[in-house]
Amino acid sequence: MSTEKTPHTTKIFLPFPPSTNTLFSGKARRFKSDAYKKWIIEAQADIDAQKYVDGFKWKNHKGKVELSLALKAPDERRRDCSNYVKAVEDLLVTNGIIQGDDYRYVRSVHVFWHDMVNSGCFLIIKDVDM
């Protein structure tokens, strides 16, 4: 019988995130852009709707995690997939789903384009021991 522990994993569907290039406006002081504020509201509603699985609230992640983001853009414009990570990481920290987005907590990020049925972001958060 194996004593190996299965890592805690959380799966979340989110709306397609805004690019890092469009998160903030302003030159002297940075303010969240209107598009970023709108995305936060939509993403928060999605998180709230998915918090309970089979009647149980999911556990937040404590410690080190790896993130996998499968993205499906809403249109055919050329995009750089790495520009869509920051908004997602910040949302996870704000909601207490992960403890932080610095190197102490997020040990790796895998982001890729995927032909999902609808546009958006399918996120997998997995505890790691590295």
C-alpha cells in the first residue's frame, strides 16, 4: 500500500483575462483600467459560483503551487500567451486561493493556447513540494 499523498488540486474556469499591457492606466500613478475592473467583477462571480464542489467548499492552497492556464482567445488576433498570467495570479491572491504570487509560492507557471469550446481560461492549481 502506497503512502504517497495525492497533491491538492483546484480547477477553475475564468473569463479570458486582460493582457498585462492593459491592466493599468495613468502615467504618474497607476490605476486599474476599466477593462481590468470589469474582468475582476466577472472573474469573481465565476469563482464564487465554483467554490462549492459536491456541496463542499474547496480548500485554499497553503504553500507552494504550480499553475497551468489553458487559454482560448475570444478572437483571432495575434497574442502573447504569457501576457495573461498576471491578472489571474493577482485574482488568486486577492481571494486567498493562493498565499502569494512570488517565487516562495508560485513555483512554476505553464500557460498555453487550447481549443476549448468557449473563450476563456481554464486554470489548474496544484500543490507542489519543490
